[in-house]
Amino acid sequence: MGRLQEEGSSPVHGFELSTVTASRPTETSTTHEPTGLDLAMKLHYLKAVYIYSAETARDLTVMHVKGPLFAVFEQIHWIIGRFRRHDSGRPYIKCNDCGMRFVESQCDLTVEEWLRVPDRSVDESLVYHQPVGPVLAFSPLIYIQMTRLKCGGLALGLSWAHVMGDPFSLSHFFNLWTRAFSGEKIYCPKTSNGFQNPNSTGKEPDSIKRVDPVGDHWVVPSNNKMETYSFNITVHEVRSHFPVNGDEFEILSAIIWKCIAKVRGESESQPVTIIRSDPNGLKSRSVSNSQVISSVHVDFSVADADLKEIVKWIGEATDENFGIDEIVESDDGVSDFIVYGAKLTFVDMSEVDFYEAKVNEKLPKSVYCNVQGIGDEGVVVVLPTAREEERVVTVTLPEEEMEKVKWELKKCGLITELINGA
């Protein structure tokens, strides 16, 4: 767990753990085989927090929250299984209904007091996280932390093993829970595996990095202590201050890439990774890794380049999904890789439907999502907010770079003040 979750150092306390599984047993010997792209993500995790007001959630009990999960797990039974390995060493999921871990906790602040903090990365202290391993057979793939706030409001924090699916999959899982909670009959289509890319060059993708074997303890090896910082900005602010062609994600990515390149003193450009939702994945609403992972190469110094030129290159990023799937499959999924932070990585979650998650017909007051397990090059995530025209930008970088990057963000006008004396 993170520093803020330690007993006595945080307003969040009183952790009690239990297990939730499906209400009907899965047929004996059922297994789920991850794709190469799934296995490329196995050292990464998604952390999401949904916060609901006291008016919405005051009367919800633990059983109100747990009950609908039974129906969801009947539809997606494999996500409550446990990993095993084939004789070749390739991981697979044994669908043995071992369940997910449910965590109850309390918070000494009200919803309003909690949301008053400008840097939303504080929400990560509402997520109970444990990585997969070191014993695969005993490691849940999902943790849900239910935190009751002082006013009666509720925070639901999810730790989600990325090997199961992308941010849209996490959101879809949670939306299924809210629909089951409202009494709706739910259905989740089967995952469609495989990637088609007739134009593949056969070149090893730049967006993935092979790491030393980690065995059965699925944690990203890192040489740096990482720090996370987030800020809000409106689409109007982005477009009025930076009037270049491109959508707001591309513009934000270009600005932040330029700022980081200045801090790193890069005279020659390094490739960056762009991760966006797959339009087909948004339609299928299945649980899978269908996000589009692309690479951007430029032949100029990003630190000195014109913003519109950087935006143009981001918009023309090269899809590497097929190449990633291919390289992982080349040794039957045995090797270990990282994607997030292998190169500086920009993640567009602005199209993920986090705010469809209604409880008692009310939307969440706030939703936060970020990646756990990041390589040394860092990650930038762009999230939607409850306001259609607003975005949350979350930046995770090596600790020694963060303050300098904040100053660059302030100098270029992306943020107006530095928080906590930064």
C-alpha cells in the first residue's frame, strides 16, 4: 500500500478484508488464455477511485455493494480466477472462482473536504493494492476498497491487474456493477482475441521494453523513485492558450512532452508512446486489452520544436499492437516486458465512460484513474471529469525531475500555481 494508507498516518483507516466470488460455480477445468498483448501488460495495474456524495450513498451497506458483484462475476468468471503456468512457462488463468479481495475502511474527512485537495493523486490512498505474486495461486486480480467518509459519502477504489483488460475494461466492469445494483439484467460479451495488421513491418516495437525476469512476483523493476502530480484544465483553456490543430489530448501531450524534453536536456528526440482507446473496443464492451498502443518518432529536438509540429507527429503515431502481440508470442509469453514508462508514455482516457457509473441514479462526484507499475521514463494520463469541458492531467515521473517539470508547465501557462510549495 501507499504511504498514506499506513495506519496512523492518514485519515483513511480501519482496514478489514474479505473475499467476494460468483454465486454459481464455474465448470471444472475451465481456463482463460491471455493474448500476447495481455501478457505484455502483466506487470502493470490500473488504480481507479469513484467518489459518491452522502446524499447518494449514505444508506448503502457493505452487502449493497457486494451483492451485485455476484452477478457481474457470473458474466466474467475468469477475472476471479488465479494465474497458473503451462509446462512451457506461459501464464494462464485457472477459472477456479477464488474471488476478488474486498476491503472496508473509514475516512475522517467529508467528501467536500477530500475533494478540496487540488492534486487528485491523493485518491490513490483510497485504493488497496497488492501486486500479483509471489505465489500466483493465491493472488487476486482485483481489489475493491469501500471507504465510508465522515459525512456518509462513499469512495470505491479499484486495483485492477492490467493483464485482464485496459482502462475501458475496468470502467465497463464497474458500470456493469452499477447496472446490476439498479436491478438491471446484465450481459458481457466474450473477449475477442487477436490483432490484424496486414501492414506490419516486422520491426520490434519501440513502445515495449524487455526486462530481466521477475518470476512470479509481477512488479516493474525500477531504478527511480517515482512521484505523481495532477492538475485540472479546461478544453477552452487548452485551445485558447495553444491555438494549434489537433484534439486536446494531442495538444496537452505535445506541451508536456516539450516541457519534459527541456528538463531532460534532450538535444536529440527520443520516441514516445501514445495509448488511446480502440474505437472498436468501445463498441464491443468486452473485457480485454484492446487499447491502441502507438509510437511516435521525430527527427528534430522536441525541446526546441514548434508546438504545431509536435502535435502533427503525435496525430500520426504508428500502431504497434500487432508487433507487441507478436514479440510476446515469439517465446510463448514467457519473457517479461513493460509498456507504461518503457518510453515516455501518454495515455488518453478522456473517452473512457467513467461517468456512466450511476448509483441511485446519481453520477459520481469524482473519478480518478492512474497506472501502478511505471518504467523510469514516466507516464502522463489525461482523464475526463464530471464537467464535459474539463480534464484531469496526471503526471508520473522520476522524483528528481518532477519539480523542474512543474516549473516548465507553469512557465508555458499550462498550470497557474505550484501546490505545496513546489
